[in-house]
Amino acid sequence: MNQKFHTTNLENLSFLITGGAGFIGSHIAEYLLANGSKRVRVLDNLSTGLKSNIELLQKYSAFEFLEGDIRNTDQCAFACEGIDYVSHQAALGSVPRSIKDPVSTNDVNVGGFVKMATAAANAKISGFVYASSSSVYGDEASLPKIESRTGNCLSPYAVSKKANELYASVFGALGDMPLTGFRYFNVFGPRQNPKGQYAAVIPLFVDAIMRGEAASINGDGEQTRDFTYVENAVQVNVLAMLTKNSSALNKVYNVAVGKNFSVNFLYQSILKHFGKNIQPVYQGPRAGDVRNSLADISLAEDLLDYKPTVNFADGLVRTIEYFQHQPQ
């Protein structure tokens, strides 16, 4: 990631990235380390994060790793000591997982959020940004998705992210620490784990096609998503943490590109890259999924000066090339 998204000198600033052994969190941590931050501390329990991501970050002298859990009040408090900004990425992702195990989703995503935000406020953190999700739009069918217009949640995961936004709104109004949230739209890129029951669609497709196998598509494949390369998510985290625009604080932003593509188009694009012809296996639609997704990103553009730097096509090529160089 060679693009620079900030103008602030980072050499006297310390950051905490929760979930920093994970996909998005490790990219945020790497950006801050590569750009000379005084300290970048990662808090992760490695339940879904990868040790390989921690090993990648350990080449930087400013990196610190705390193996701990956001459900533990004392560990949250310890992690916030000496920190200026928090980027809270730790969560249990996946709509299907939340339907199967709503208790764990709530404990981590809601209970962990409250404990982490409280610890940060007690430590007088300058700013707290956090990962929400486009899933909070639920059954609101109109496109594009606008932050002020949401529907009924369709899964426990969506409820947990909506709860984060509600708590952040209350905490921001009651306290001195601003909390800024990001509704991520199908973020993808290098380091996204293709293994496991709850892997995301792009690494699943790439992994299957590389092995010469058919991938499974839920429903008819004509559902659309605003696929968003991870560098764009890093950008908005950095911009929001360091913004000098007070009007930008205590808000929730769509983080996307503002263009959508069908899952069938995605699959065919990956096939084309590999020069293969493998028909997918279609199965029943997945419970809790929205049909179509497309973001209006004008709020982030206007208040945070967010400018997506990587489009779907370029991001997909970068992602495929990353997986091609990984040991099978």
C-alpha cells in the first residue's frame, strides 16, 4: 500500500487497533506503522485473526501485540494506556454465524464494544473509530443506501452492529470522546481468509477456482454488492482518526466505492482472470442476506475528504495475485 492518506505527522502519536490480527485491522496497523507512528498496539484474541498477520507487523519496532479479549474489562483498560486513537475492528463477523450463534455474536460485538469504548473514554482517548456494517440497512430496499435511511435488521449480526451505532451516538453525546463509525460494504483484499465455514465470497471463489473446483453461489447470483477494496477502508479509518473537521465527528459513514456488481459477474471475472471455464453450483438463498447493495458515499466524501483509490476491477486483480503467491 503505497498511497498516503494523511498529512499529520504520526511520529508522536500512538494507536490501538483492536482485531489487528484480522483482515482489515492488520492493514490499518501496517499503514500506520509504515508511515512512522510512535506506537501501534494490536489487541486480538486470535479467535479469527491470524498469527501470520502479527508476524508481518513485527518487523516494525513501533509495533506491540497484546493477546487479549475485548470482553475482558481489565484487558481493554490496559490496552488503552498511553494511546491517542483507537480503531476498533474486533468483532465476530458473518451473518450465518450470528444466526447459528447469536449469543456469542452479541457478547463480542455488543458487550465487547461497550467495554472497549468505555475503556477508551476512561483513558481520555482523543478519538475512537469503529467498524459497523452495511447489514444495518436490513430490509430498506431503496438504492443507493443513504446513512439516514435504514430498515429492519435481518440478522443478529446486523442487530449487533446497529447496537454499536446506538451506543456510539449516546456515548458521543454524553462524553468528550468522539466516536465515528463505518458501514463497510463487502470489503475484500489480500489476507482475507479463504478457509473456514464463514469465509467471505471473494476469497472462497478465488480459492476454489485456483484449485479447479466449482464454487457455490447462494440464490441465483444476480444479487448485487458494492465490493470495496481494503485500501479504501484503511483510508477512511486514517482520515476519521486524524480529521480536524469537528463536523465530521460522531457520525456513521458508508465505506464503499459507489458501484455495484452481481455475484455472477464477480464469479465470471475471476474465471476470466484464470482463463478457466468452471460452472458454479447454485444453492438456496442464504437467510439474512439483502438482495441488492449500493452505497451513497457522498457524506464521507464531503466531511472526511474520502476518495476511493482502488476500484473493483483493480482490487480484484491485486487480490487474485496475492492468493496466487500464497502456499496452497
